[in-house]
Amino acid sequence: MKNIKIFAKAYQATTEDIRVSVQPFYLEDESDPEEGHFFWAYQVQIENLGVDPVRLKSRYWRITDSHGHTEEVRGEGVVGEQPLIEPGYAFEYTSGAPLGTASGFMKGSYRMRRHDGTSFEVEIPHFSLDSPHGSSMVN
């Protein structure tokens, strides 16, 4: 069994024994509020609580800024990988997202495949992207 760190204030969702935890971080050094450019990193942990291995095949993200502008992102795997996650183990990665407003939110899903070839969707929890530059928080 792998030792797994639990995020201090993570957003979490569990679907069919797969727990997804997300911890967003505002990146001040990558942002330029005067130009309307705000950037966040987010660390994701995908933990297999079940008894069968699963492979992450694809991702879907819905990114919404505080004006309601929405962008959808779809793709194979995550960070160039389609990891196999064994029971009792987790896969972690870090990625990022820009916004044109000081706050917003993201949500999405992963398509997972079991060893027997069946697929299922795993929820990525809805999480806030809040910077210190916003006058009010979205979430």
C-alpha cells in the first residue's frame, strides 16, 4: 500500500470507488491583474479505493470565469499519460488554467476503463478559482 498524503483543504468527489481530490493554487507570479490575466495551478489526486485496477483514458474540463464565459477542454489522458491505477494506490499530477477574471470555477470528469474493457465516468469535483484580486468570491 502506498502512503498517500491528503490535501489540507481539497475538493473531493468519489465515483465507483475512485476518489478525486483537487487543490487549486493561485499563482501570483504567473498572473498580471492589470492586464486581466489570472493563472492557477491545481494538484489532482486520483485514488483507487476499489479492488480492480483502472486506467484513466481521457479527461473533460468545464472552466467558467466570473462573467459566465465557459471553455470546455477534452483530451486523451492527463499530462501526457494514461495511468493505470492499481487498487490502494493513487496517481497525482499538477496542471494549470488561465482566466480573464479574478475568479471562476472548474469541474469535469475522467473516463476510466476497467481491466474487463468496460468504461465509466468519474466526477472531478466542482472547485473555486479565487484570487486575492476579486471583490467577491464565486464559490
